[in-house]
Amino acid sequence: MVARRSDSNPAVSLWVQIFGELFEMWRQLVTWVLDRALATLARLSPAEQPRDAATHWLHRPGIVWLGDIALVIGATAGVALSEPGLARSVAAWAGFQSLLWAVVRWLLMTYAARDTGPGDSELLGASSLGLVVYGAAMTPELRAVAWVASAALTWFALALLGKDRGAAGRIVGIAWGAQALVVTASWIARGSVLAFLVSRG
């Protein structure tokens, strides 16, 4: 009789557990910060009531197509307007990263909203509306502006769909904050490697 071999990899399971715990710590930190910031905001200006009309049109498939098309247009225009050679390769890589992070942010939003109530169609509509600004993201500077504007639009859409400011802020803060942490960590790692190589001559 042949012994049954386990398909699980202990090393992979350990890394999955570590990343899961780190993400949960990040989620709790964002929740703590936003709870206090939004409590202050609520005292300064009362929240508006959700509007039924917004709930209706944000569920339409056209919003998803509009966001996706804008994202592709911005990435394509960035490549087309860049100089041939290294600059074009960098623009192509930046465009691909924008497309990849759009998907990753939506997955993070889905995970962050698992206990707060928004359905998949609500999260998809809100995140798609946030992608509309990427239609003008043709340079690094415009991509940075689009990233911030996308977070604001997504938060606004979730609030219109009936989520209170705190819940919407936590969902957006976790998704966009995770991206900021990863990008910052990659910059630090790249800078450290370059500094090490320079020091070695």
C-alpha cells in the first residue's frame, strides 16, 4: 500500500499565515485611525443621507465598463506619448502596474468588507467609478493624482450606496493603504540594493 503524500508545503503555509496576520494587523490599525478621524469629522459636519438615485446607477454594468475603458485608455496613452526606448518600456510597465493594482485593490476591498455588508456588485461599482480618473493618468505625476482621486471617488461611491463614512473609509483605507505600503517598501528595498551596489564599487 502506497502512503498518501500531503500536497501541503509547510514553508508556503507559514508564509501565508504570516502575511494573513500582517494584513489583519494592518486592517485593525486602519480601523483604529479612521474611527478617530471620522469621529472628529462627524462632529464638524453631519453625514448626508444616501441618495436612492445613486444606488441605482452605480449598480449598472456601464459603470464597470466605463472604469475599465478609462484605465486602459490612460495606460495606452501613457505608452503612446512616451519617447521610444527606455521611457516607453517604463511607461508600459507603469501601465501594467496600474491595471494589476486595480484588480488587487478590488480584491482587498472585498476582503476588508467581508464583515461590513457591501455586496460584490456594490464594491465593483464603487471601485469602477474610482477608475474613471485613470483615463487621464498618462504621466507619473498624473498617475499619482489619479491614485488619490480614485480613493476619494471610491469612498464617495460607497457612501452613496448606503455605507456610513466610517465603514467606507475603512474599506478604502485598507485597500489603498496596502498598496501604499507595498510600493513604499519596494522603493526602500530598491534604494537599499542600489546603495549596497554603489558602496561595493
